Amino acid sequence: MIDIQVRRATPADAESLVRLRALMLAAMGNEVGGPDTPWQLAARDWFADQLKSPDTFAAYVAEDPVAGVVAGAAGSVDAHAPGPYDQSGVRGHLYNVSTEPDFRRRGLARACVVALMDWFRDEAAVGQVELHATDDGIDLYRDLGFIETRFPTLRFRTTKA
């Protein structure tokens, strides 16, 4: 059996995180284009920059010794007004959970998410973590203790993308 390691991502992993993000977005029905599209170039720079802020951003990747990074999950710390269920005003947001098709159903995304949840709890000290789940991922998140909220997420675009 090949030994796939889960580790905290570094700025050198930015390109892999963008590749995984493109896989995730394509699976959600988005047109992502090739690796040199403007959004992917901007995302690569963004991930490289965010990975230099270990107190407010973390990503964990699963790395195969031959194929390289094959799965990952990212998360950031956001400030919010305190509320009755979270007086800290500090929340986590989990996103960019994706696995290369040939490596799915091996628990790699789960391992990356669990590592990230440990970071949220132990290092970032957030009161709660939120995410937007796809149909493919919702069972994983429920199994890890995430619950559905009563209110749907809505989006308003201020500019054309």
C-alpha cells in the first residue's frame, strides 16, 4: 500500500490547491478553463499569500509520493459580531475540499478536514466553523458533526466576474 501523508500546506503548494479548487468548482458545474486562466493565476497568488498567515489561514493536503498532492482542504478565520451561541466573534470557514478522481473514496478528504478542524479548535480557537456543502460532501460533514442551519445562504454579486 502506498503511504499517503497528510500535512499542512506551504506556499509551495499554492498551485496544487488551485488545481484542486478547479476540480471542485468544475464538479459543481462551473466552467473553470485551463491552468493559465486569469482566475487560476489570481487564486495561485492568493493561496501563496494566505499560506504566509498561519494564524488566520491553513490548508492541509494529502500527498502521494508519486502523484504529489491529491487532496486538500482549506480554512480561514473570520471576525463576526458575537452572538448567543458564540461570544468570541471568531468563526472559521472551511472550503476548497477536493480530491483527485483516482484517489477518491480512500478517506483523504476526511483526513484533511479532520486536520483542519484540529487547527481551528487547537490553534485558531474559533467558536464555530461553517461551510457550503455539495451533495457529494454533505454526508462527510454530517458525520464529522456539522449540522444544517435554519437559514439558507444567499449571494449578491456586486460586480460581474
